[in-house]
Amino acid sequence: NPFIYNIQIPCEIKNVEGPHKEFTVGLKFKLPEEYPDVPPNMEFTEGGELNEDLQKSILIELNRVAEDEIGCVMVFTLVSELQDKVNDFADEIYNKKLQEKEDIDKVPVFHGTIVTRENFMEWQAKFILEKNMHKVEV
């Protein structure tokens, strides 16, 4: 009879503007009778914002860590590793959004009057009139 632990990790993706996005990642550990000499079976019970490929990648990494920890109690280490991976994911999304915002902010925004033939001709007439007025004064 294996022991089963369900761990829920609350996560948050910081937003550049507006509210942060919160989600939960759930991982189920099934500890076999031979634990800790045999790594636990792990599976996601709740993926939150993590897509399927990222979940698979994280499970591969967790299994690698579990293999390195054979003979030691490892659930805490595995949960810590999961938390680090999820935090890295959230930071990566935030940094990407921040970079996108900075790129948008770098684009010059046009301020002023749009030049049309009509308003240019009007401006030119005023300019020539002012220019001629200064010639008369000199």
C-alpha cells in the first residue's frame, strides 16, 4: 500500500500592468513501500498555466533529481525543485511581457498636426507674410 501525497503549490505571474495572474500547480506523489530506496511516482494533478510539454519537461527533471536522491527522503527536495521550475516559468513570462512593453514604449509616437496640402499652403502663406514683414522693418 503506497502512501499518496497531493501537493498544491500556489503560483503567481506578475503582470506588467494590471492585476497579477494566480494559478495552482498540483503534483501527486505515490511513495512505494521501498521508498526512499525507490523514487516516488509523480504526476501532475493540476497544471495551471503550464502547458503539457512544460509539465513533461518538469517531470523528467524531477525524476532526474529523484534518482540523484535515492536512499534519502526526497519529497521536500522534489517539491522545492518543482517550486523553482514554476517560479522560473512565471519569471520568464513576466520578463517577456516586460520586454514587449519596453519595445512598444521605444516606438516613437507622432504628436502634432498631420500635414496636408491645404494646411501646408496656409502655413507657407503666413510664413512668407511674416518674413516680408521683417524685411520691411529692417
